[in-house]
Amino acid sequence: MTTQEKVMTTKGVAKRLSKLFKDNKWSEAQDELFCKDAVSIEPAHAAGAGMGSVKGLDQIKKKGEQFNKSVEAIHGGYSSEPVVAGNHIAIAMGIDATYKGKGRQKMDEIIVYEVKDGKIVKEQFFF
Amino acid sequence: MTTQEKVMTTKGVAKRLSKLFKDNKWSEAQDELFCKDAVSIEPAHAAGAGMGSVKGLDQIKKKGEQFNKSVEAIHGGYSSEPVVAGNHIAIAMGIDATYKGKGRQKMDEIIVYEVKDGKIVKEQFFF
């Protein structure tokens, strides 16, 4: 990191995000690409399951840890190539996992990211 | 239309939507693929420009007509291949147009569609 550091374009963020997702480096993607004040928006129907919308990277990471703790085994998953328009990115993603006390579930979602000054300021989930 | 009509899958809707968009058949896409109670969600910053969120296909089509009336000339545009996950579709899209009294503007956006029973029940714009 230098004072000469260039701000990443949205396409650059999309490319890096996609690479980290394909390597299953979810937490690293948050550390590297998210703004510390980023917000995470879940669909209304998900709020009841303890996975509601949160504000701040620390809360987003906490939500990730909670999710990881709920997982017994991951059987498969994928993430699509990103689609980019202006300062937004969309990625499709799926996970096939067994959750503690809940059994095996497949889940597919679209995530939209908003980028500002080279950092992700918002993620919104659709499933 | 027969009582034997099959409900389109989300992938089927995405394929057809993409085809109609590439042919610039926006209004036809709404008539063919949207549920009559569909909702259209605009970003908060767009509401002031008279392009707010609306409910119902008739209101969505009215918004489209208002947009068409505001356009003086279209210079170019594109729509991406759709990304599909579960019952959601994301498409990136751009338009380069001159608007009456406002000059030429390029605009890029992501649109997320929610599909239920083979019809689009929600569109949400990100720009």
C-alpha cells in the first residue's frame, strides 16, 4: 500500500471478487474489497432465520462466521462470471451443504455489489 | 394459450427476456413475460426524477412510455447475457441517448428479475 495506490475500477473489483470466490476465499474477499462501512442487505424473508441485513464490515464478517458455524459439510457450489454495469456487479452463486440439525439444502442466489472509490459499499442478496 | 400450457422455468424466462432485449423489444418483453401485478423498484436516488418505484404492469408500461417520450435520439445500447440463480435473473444493460432538453447521457445498469410461476413478479434497477 502506497500513497500512489490506484483506485480499482468496478471491472477490476469484479474480476478480483470472482477470482477469490472461485477459490472459496470469501473472508479474504471481504477483507480486501469491502469498505469498512459496507452494508449487507438480505431479502425480507431471510431476516427471521437470524441472517438479517447488517451494517459495517465487522457485522458482515460476524454473519459469515455464524453461517460457517451452522454448516456441517459442504458438498458443492459454484459462482458465475460477474456481470458489470456502471458501478454495480452481479454474480450468481450456489451452495449445496448440510446444516447442523437442518439437513442438506441446495441454495442458489444472485448477489449485487455496489462499488464506490474502488471498494464494495453494499451487497444485496436475492434468493 | 391452452390449459395444457407449461410454466416457463426461470432459465427459460431469462433466455426469452435476453432475446427480446437484444431485439429492443422492451414493451413486448413486459407484455409476454411480466405478471400483471409485477412491481418495479428504482434506486432511491432516481425517485426524484419522476422514475420512481411502481406496482402493476399498467404502471410499469406507463413508466416505459414516459421514458420513451423523454428520449430525443438513441445512439447505442447493449444488454448482457443473463445470469440465473434459483428464481432470479440478473442482466447488465446500457443506453447511450440524447434526452429532450437534457443532452446526451450514457447510462449503465444492472436489473434483477424475480420469477414466480413462469412470470416476472419484480424488477429492480441498480445504477
